[in-house]
Amino acid sequence: MRYDNFFTKEESDQYYTTLLNNTPWQEYVMEIYDKTVTVPRMISWYEDRNNPGADLTQPDCTPELLSIIRERVEKETKIKFNSVFTKPVP
């Protein structure tokens, strides 16, 4: 399903800038075929702390993710989300 213009251009630019500059980006290391490799991009993982089994070592969701983006997406899709995976786009 595709949602063109879900956010205005101005909103998208604002969220992009805010998230790019205020997100605690980190390297991600994983095992693939008995080798340890670093994923070739920076990532950030956010999880609802009220979610049973949540990893409390991860950062709190930012106000932008929680109150604006998440609420809007959940309202539109009628799906409840309990985590967010982000990566910067070049």
C-alpha cells in the first residue's frame, strides 16, 4: 500500500532534519555464516518501554517519533506499533 503525500513536503523535510541530527546513530554488528560483520550503515532502534520484554538499554523514543509520526501512522493504518527501526538516508 502506498501513501503519497502522507506528510507534506515541509513536514517531511522537518522530520528528516530533526531525526538525522537528533538520533543516536550507532554501528550494528551481526553474525553471518560464522563471520562477524559490521552492517554498512548507521542505525537506531526504538522500542516502546511498555512492551513486555523491551530492551531498556535502547534510547527512549523521541517526541517526533512518538507523538507525531507514530500516532499519525497508527491512526491511518489502524495498526499499533511497538518499535521503530531507523537508518539515515544519504
